[in-house]
Amino acid sequence: MKKKVFLIVFVLALVIFATSIYAAGDNFQFAINYTGNIVQGEAKDAVVVLEGTDATVYSNALIKVELVSGPSTPKITAKDTSGIEHNIMELGYWGPPEGFAVGNTFKNETPVVATYNDPGTYVIRLSLIDKNSSDRVIVSQEFTQVVETAPVNPEPSENTVVNETNNVVEEIPQTGTSIWTYLVIIVAIACVIYGGNLIIKKQK
């Protein structure tokens, strides 16, 4: 009886020990680094970071990308090793379909361009999954992004034009003859006629 109890305890201890080593080996971490504020409708450069510290080795891992919440689906693009651009949010993942190798101590940085068409709060989830274990989630992190409303610029009047070189608003030069010119000419002609009539009356 004692041997059976000892054997059960030994097996449980071994399982717990193995599990703790396995969990400790999955030392992966995500980060999304933006510079400055995120503004509605503006393409924003960012870097998605995946790093590991003495992490477990996986030969066929993949990064899953999900929109947890937000006013609309943003466009997040990245280029693969061939220079071809992909919309990560549209695909739902990043990496070759068969996955890629990760593990040990490393740091991968992927430049992306994010465009949010609507202001508000977005929550994006990044998960590292193991293709060899039915897409088991190795690590998962959520990131909250606050998108500001785009500033509203006043519409220029019909008599102004924007000089796009130096952003100076200039008045459009007037062309042709103005109404004031016509009035001056009419008054001058009337004076000439009136003066001519006075001269004719005096001569009579």
C-alpha cells in the first residue's frame, strides 16, 4: 500500500515539475511600439516586437492577430521577406502559413503601418500559436490603442487659394474690369455731355 501511495505521489510531483519547467520555458513577450499620437485616418508607423528569453523552441509557430473591440477594423500592413505587403488584420495572422521557428533568447521586430479610420478605443490581441499542436496558444497579449479625432480644417473661401509649397493662403488676384471702373467712366461721360450743353447754350 505504501509503495502505491509513494508511486502516485512521485508521479504527481513529476507531472507538476515537468509542467512548471514547460511553463517557465514559454518566456515569450509581445510589444507594439508607436511614436506620437495615433490620429484618425492617418497612416501611422509602428513596430511589433516578439521576443523570448530562454524560451521553449517551437519549429512551426505563427502570430495570430485579432480585433477584440473597436469602432471599426483598422488596416495594419507589413511586408514579408519578398517585399510583398500584406494586411495583417485581413489575414488574421502574421508569418508563413506553415509557421516559423522561435525559441531560446531572441528579439524579432516587424515594422507595420496602421491606419484607423474612426476615432475611439481599440483593443488588439496578439497570440503566438503552435501549428504542431492544433494551434495551441503559447502566449497571448492584448493592446489598447486610443485613436484621436482628426482636426477639422476650415474650408477656404472662393476667393482664396492655398499655396501648398509653404501653406500660405493668398488672395486670388482680381481679373477684368470692376463695377467701380464702369461707374467712373459713366460719371465722366455725363460730365462731358453736361458741360458741352452749357457751352452750346452760352453760344446761343
